[in-house]
Amino acid sequence: MREGDGVEPVRHILLIEDNPADAELVREALLQHAVDCEVALVNNGETALAFIAAVESHQTRPPDLIIIDLRLPIIPGREVLKYLQTTARCQHVPVLVLTSSDSVADREEAAALGAMRYAQKPFRLVEYLKLGIIFKQMLDLPQ
């Protein structure tokens, strides 16, 4: 794709989620809201840190959006958020914490660690699919 051809570039999303069903619902929300994107799915905090390290070493491009669960195996999501703050290429990437916790303490900690938005995972499919609106907003795409 050439610069200035009027076509929106494909967005890159890093989805850090260990539950395959939740990952599929995120993909479906993106599809329902016509978000043209590539999703890199990692299912634990250790793999997320490795992915971010690859971005930092210029082995892969930075994502345009990071969606992360706080409750991850091996290394928790809050540790991944802390690491993101120390990076040069990822520290300004918008981050959405998408987690089952509705704890005020978790919300405040996520914000303190640089998360732009925080959402509790919905229980109903229709509400989950509406998350696509948030994804578009965070990617600065037209609604």
C-alpha cells in the first residue's frame, strides 16, 4: 500500500488472552464492526513479554492496539502492563484491559499502569459484540 492512496492501513492488534472463547468473541466483535485488522493472539504473560521484546528489537512492528486480560497464566497481566511502561516502541500504544474483574482496585491499578480503557468482560453475547465500538474508538477509526 502506498502512502496517500486514501485507503486505511490494516491495523495490528495484540490480544493477550488465555481463554480461547473470549479471544474468539473479541475477533467476532472486530468482524461485526468491520475493523480491518490482523490479530496476534498470545495466551500467557510470558509470551506477551516475548512479543513485546520482539517489537522493541525491531523484529516486528508495534501493534496499534493492545487488548489484555489481567488474569493470565505464568506472568499476570499487571506485570505485562508494567513492562510496557518501560518500552520505547510500545509504551504509547493504546491499551484496553478486558478482564472479568470489576474491582475498583484493579481499575485504578490498570490506569496507573498506563491502560487507556478498562472493561469488564460482558456476560451476554450482544454486549460482547458491542466492544467493537470501543476497539474502533481506540484505533481512531470512523464509527
